[in-house]
Amino acid sequence: MQNFMKLNNSVLFHANLVLGCAILLISCKTKEEKIFPKQEKITSSVYASGIIKSKEQYQVYPAVGGIIKEILVNEGDEIQEGQAIARISDQSQQLNVDNVKAQASFYSLEENKEKISQANNEVELAKSKLNNEESLLKRQKILWNDGIGSKNDLDSRELSFKNASTQYNASKLKLNDLEKQLKFQSDQSKRSAAISSSMVGDYTIKSEVAGRLYRMTKKKGEMVNALSSIATIGNATSFIIELEIDEFDISKIKVGQKVLITMDSYKGEVFEAIIDKVFPLMNEKSRSFTAESHFTKQPSNLYPNLSAEANIIIQIKEKALTIPRNFLVDNNYVITGKNTRKKVVTGLMDYEKVEIIKGLSASEEIIKPQE
């Protein structure tokens, strides 16, 4: 019997202990959290995701297609503007250049001077014949006027003169056409040779900027074309931050605004930047706009395509009446000490607090709403 009573007392003790803990927890949970508004600095900002890019960074595309014959630089090398980085096999193009040059030589005026000389001789011969026929015609006319000779002789002489005149004009026209044709063919073949020669330069791929070769995507012996990038080149020391800004926030962004940058590669550090450019065209897929900014003090080591997060500073107030954002009810109300809702007008807002412009003073206590 005594053992039974001891067991009941033990059970009762533990039950009371559990009940007491539960009451204590409930009372702690329902304890109201109260604060007074504070006068402090508040900063309004817009969040943006970003990526680090080398200044003047671009993808290198060959002007012509073919097989890579030689790669002249290594990844990480610093290169100069106009420096050759790779060569594409140009054997067929060289043959084409030789062929066009041969055509240019064939049609040159120098190579065809014999044809021009022969045409000139034909003109001179036709002119002599014309002069002779003109002289004979004049003589025949004199004889006819003196009553010597027949009308048939005169007509025959006039016909011979006309034929000689026609032949002379035809020979001059032939010479003129020959000179025009040779000049046209010569000029055309020279232009073709110049174009073909200039295209040989396209088989040597050169850097458009002074900087660093960050990546070579093709190897010797691989086929390339004008649609495939073969390398990434950019400035070796200067970098920019490319930011993606939501369309709802873009109207707040202006050139010259300060940006606070954080990066996974520099944990715990914050870097300042300035907005340089806001691109006006929205990306329809992401519904975002792109902006570029530069570091005011650049980190010591940076690489293209590092990820970054940014807060673009929109406005700063050094003295503002603020409350924590979680004390705000339905965006426009607070709960005062008498558990009554009071309407307020809000201003700047960051991730933790909100400015109260109207409806609340620093001496009024407010209560955190129950979740």
C-alpha cells in the first residue's frame, strides 16, 4: 500500500512539473514585445545580382572558316592590340590569290601593249587609205567637171571613199573599245587581287584590344567558322560589375549612384562602386535591365565571371524616426500600448527597419504584432 501511494505521488509530481512548464512556455510566448521608435540613420537601396567582367571583354570570332593551323599565345598571357593569337590554314586562299594576280597580269596594259600597237597600226593604215581615196575622189570630180570620164567612174570613186571612211572609223572604234576593255579588266583584276590579298590577313586572328587572353576555346587542328567563338579577351587590370536590375526597380536607378558590392570570393568584405551606365532595353526573358558600374577601389585579385551581389543606394537620411519592419501591420499601421491600431505614413525602408514620417512620435510605445 505504501509503495502504491509513493507511485501515485511520483506520477502526480511529474504531471504538475509538465503542466508548470507548459504554462511557463505559454506565458513566455504571449509576453508582449514593446519598443519606442528611434532616431537613426536609414538607407534605402535596391538589390541587384551581378557578375564581374573584364573591361573591354569580348568574344573573339574568326572572319573566315577553316582549320586552326597554329595557336600563338597561351591562356593567361598578356597581349597587345593587334597581336596575332591564332592562324587558320590559308592554302586554298593563297592559291586563289596567285590565280587572281595572274589574271591581273594577263589583263594589264603592259602585257597587252602589242594588241594596242596592232590596233593603232590598223587605224593608221585605214587613215592612209582614207586619205588616198579622198585624193582620188577630188581628182575624179575635177575630171568630171572638165567633161572627162563617166558618171559611173565618179560614183565608184565616191563609194570607195565612203568605204575607206567607214573602215577608218571602225578601226578607231575598235582601238577605243580595246583600250576600254583592257583598262576595265586590268582594274577589275587588280581589285580582285587586292581583295584576295586582304582576305589572306583574315586567316590570322588578331586581338582587338590590349589585355589578357582569359580563355582559348579551340585547339590546333579544330575546325572553326565565323559563328563560333575561339577565345575570350579582356583588360588585364580593369574590371566592371554588370548588374541585373528588376523591372520594378529600374525607375529608381541613375548614373552616379553608389553601389555596395559583396562577393563569395571576398567573404565578409564590402566594396564600393559607382553606376556608369544603364542600358534602356529590358531583357524580355528575365524581365530585368542591365547596368554597368566600376569599383571606386578595386579588389587586389579579380577574374571574369565572378558572381556578385549589390545594393544600389537610392537615398540616405541621417536622422529618421524608425521602427523595425516586423512592428508594422498591413504596411500602414502600428499597435500602440493600448492594443489599438494606429495609422502611420511610412518613408524610406531597408531590410530591417522602416521610416515613420507621420502618425507616431518617439515617445509612443508600440507593440510587436503576434504572429
